[in-house]
Amino acid sequence: MLSFDFGGKNSCDDFEILIARRPDLPSPKRRVNTINIPGRDSNLRFDEKTYEDITLTVECSVKDTQNLADKIDEIKSWLFTAGESDLIFSFQPDKKYIAQVVNAIDFKQVYKYFSEFPVIFNCRPFKYAVENDLMNIISSGTVIINPGTVESEPVMNIYGSGDIVLKVNDEQISFKDVTEKIIVNSAIQDCYDDAGNNLNGKMTGEFPKLKPGENIMEWSGDVVKAELLPNLRWL
């Protein structure tokens, strides 16, 4: 039986919602701008290398022989108060969307104890790994495998002191006057410490990304170890 987890609850187990069919899973639209230049064949293209959000529609139905109106109230409360949450479908339990319900849900009563309704989720462009496990890296030159289909934006904890140079593939990042630990968060493009203090002034270079396949992580300087949260992504 098809179901989905959202906002920490399961559609079937918690609300006895039935899903009519597996929802369509569209790919995100890539942002490519075109400029028409008079006297020139074709268009000039500018690829932003970013993607639009996607929309998923799930056709649902619910039955309640006791009090259907109360159950509908519970479902609406669950879907709307969850805000932006993880969305996991039973047919792909190892991957998740980051989604939010965006439609005014129209419950259509088709029988006395039976209602049908669509749920429309606005999702960030990618699917993410449900298990986002922290990797411990104890030596420079470690190979990191990204099994995803697009670049991931990891979070790295660098433990060390003084001036440090970190290299991920061909991208080099330099840090000045590190004290014990520095956190490099590529997802939010920020560098800070455990207390949340901004350390962007100590960093030079682009925030690292992990390409699909093999990635080599190297460093120089007084580094004890590194920890990496990969944030794997799929189209």
C-alpha cells in the first residue's frame, strides 16, 4: 500500500489515507537565460547552474465510518502545521524531499463516509538521502564517494589550529588563525564556530562541493581530523 511520511507522521498509519496511484515525479527545471542578439544565429545562453522548485501532486482519499468531518480536520491540521518538512514516499524510503503543502485542500465527498482530496507539495529541487551520516576523515588525501547525481553541498568540521589549507578536488580554501575547530557550511555559504560566531573573515576561497563520483580531500597545516556531513542529492 502506498503511503508517505510528512511532518513526522505517516499518511496510512496515522490517518488511514489511501493514495490512488504513485505520484508523478518531475525533474526540476534548470535556470538558463537566453538573450536574442540581432544579426546573430541562435541565442546567447547564460546557465546559472541552478534549478527551480518542483511541484508534486498526491491524489488521496480517506474513509471514516464514525466521524469523517473530525478526521478531515485532523488531516488539515497535520498537513498545514508541519510547515516545510521531510517528505518520504513508501516506494523510495531511502530518499526524501524537503516540501511544504501549498494548496487549499478541497475535500470532495464521494460517499457518505468517503472523501477524496489532492495534496500539492512545493518541493526544493532535489531529493536528499534520508540517512545523512557524518564521515570521520583522519588523513589527508582521503577519497570521498558521492553516489548522488548532482553536486552536494557538504558541511565540514575542521579540527586544528593556526593557518590551514584545505583542498577538495581542484578547489582550494585557506583559513587563518584557526582555534581548535572551524565549521564550513556549503549549504548556507557560511563559516563559523560551535558558538555560531561568524568566521567568514578567516576564510579565503569558494565553499567546497562534492561532485558525483570520486572526490579527493587534502589539507596542509596543523589539522587533527575533519568531519564531513555529505548532504547527498539526486535530481
